[in-house]
Amino acid sequence: MILGIVIGIVVVVVAVGIVFVNQPSFGRLPQGERLERIKSSPHYKNGAFENLSPTTLMTSDKGRLQGLWEFVFAKKDGLVPDKPIPVIKTDLKELDRDSNLMVWFGHSSYLMQLDGKRILVDPVFCMASPVSFVNKPFKGTDIYKPEDMPDIDYLVISHDHWDHLDYQTVKRLKDRVRKVICPLGVGEHFEYWGFDKERLVELDWQENAKLDSGFMVHCLPARHFSGRGLTSNQSLWASFLVETPTRKVYIGGDSGYDSHFARIGKQFPGIDLAILENGQYNEGWKYIHTMPRYLGQAAKDLKAKKIITVHHSKYALARHRWDEPLENEIKAAKEDSLNLFVPVIGQVIGLNPLEKEAHE
């Protein structure tokens, strides 16, 4: 009798789990022609994409379950702000399209206008996890919604983690996005979600594509991993260099420090702006996110004229204080003589030269 009840509970739990991970929001693993292209990639080995350097994801001596338990139940003083942090609600649709500017929405989501084109990067305006009660945004930081966005020329996705690729956001933006730029394999999610294949610019590392006259995008390495469900690294993660008629902008995505920053700096001299990850780091996963001690070095390797950091100030995905990344970037700016700007969420940042604009 008891054995039968236990078996019944297990069957129900398994069935619920299968239904849960088969929701559309989890996307779809690559198949068909896309899978064949992935298999021919020099970065796909032994059934998965690999980083350029050997990379252990979890470097703590604690087991994964122990680490997860401590993350969920350990003392959380300082992980979230005690009061709402400053946020500006800008009417994005009223921005002069010919102005070169950037608006950061917290974490890794931001809008850029470069030489008449609108570029939206890693927009997450609905849910940063499979369930609404996990990875909740800090109070007051969720004031931007998909409907606030203007029409977008290029939607750039650095990789398919939930805090960078939000199903509800991209579905609600679908009819207002002209082209999607993403790493190899991520296009499978977009096709599954109803995007036309012709609108996808899907690239492997060191591939590039002409977007429009005078606009080129280069897909470049990052040191990270991917996956939305139970299977990891079936799609690629990447950084991007966008070249416009007047400037070069580096979109760093998520990346631990490695030699690729210096190689990119040599490959693309004269980077005008580099947008780098800063936050959600931990010694337990020190190779896949930028640790504070390497932030200034990554910026110097790239030789970028200006720096803005992201991946902070909206979610608590690691154990550091919520405002520690802000302290880190100010320290790096002083110690490494970086031309670094620290924006407020929603603030309009002029990009020629880098400055505040009168939209605050």
C-alpha cells in the first residue's frame, strides 16, 4: 500500500516536471539543418559547445546541491536594496532617432541608437527565470515593459539564459523587430516562437554579417555557457562587435576573463564603447563571470575609449551585496584610469561624446 502511494507520487512529480520543461518558454533544442551546421562548428566538440580555454563551471569544493541550498537559504543581508534605487522613466518612442545614445534598463538589457539604427540588447522585461517567484527584480526597477520599446532594427541576444532571453518579451516585440542577431543555435528558439528564419542573423564565433549599408556585426568569443532547460551548451554564447559608419561598439555579453579580450582588442583597434559584464560573480563560478579583480584588465585589453558596465542593479543572482558592482567599477575606473560612465536605470546617455543628456 505504502509502496504504491510512493510510486504514484513519483509518477505525478515526473509527469508534472515533463509538462513544465515542455512549456514554449523553454524553447527548443537545435534540429535539422541548424543542428548539422552546429556539428560542423570548430567550437562544438563531444556533443556540446566549448569555451576557447578549458573552463570548469562550478569551482567550489562544495557539491552542487549544497551550493544551491546555501544560495537559497543562507543569510541575505545586502543582497537587495533596502529602498527603491533611483530609476528614470524615459519616453523611448520620443527619442530623436538620429541621436546617438544608450538607455540601460538594469541588468543586461539596454537600447542603443547608433547612426540612425535602434539596437536592443538582451531585453528582459517580464521574467528572468522559468517561474515568477525566482529572480524577482529589485523594487522599482521593473518600470519598463516591451510596449515601451520603439521599433527595433536589430535585436541582439548574447546567449539563451533566462536573464538574457525572455520569452514573453521577445514574443511581444516580435512584430516590431526587423532583424534578430544571435549566436549559433539560439535561432532555434526564435523559429519555435514564430520568428521568420529570414529575419535571423545567426553566427558562429569569428563570423560576421552585413546588416545594412555601413553596418556590420562580428560574432566573437565569450567565456560562459548556455541552456534554458536540462541540457546545456547546445547553443553558443557570444560577444559582438557592431560597426556603424562612425563607430565601433563592443557588446560583451556574459563572460569570465580570458585571453579573448586582448585578441579582440587587437583585431578591432579603436573600439569607441565597450559594454562589459560586472556583477553576479562568485568564487564558486569564477571562470564564467568577470570577477572584480579582472574588470579593469578586460577593459584595458580591449583598449576601448569608453566603458559602461551592466549585469547588475536589478536581480540578486549571486551572494555579493547588490551595490558591490557599482563600487567595483568606480574602483576600477580610478585604479586603471578608465573612461567609465555609471548611468542610472532609464537615463539617456549621449554617445558622442559620452555624456548625460537633458532627459533626466
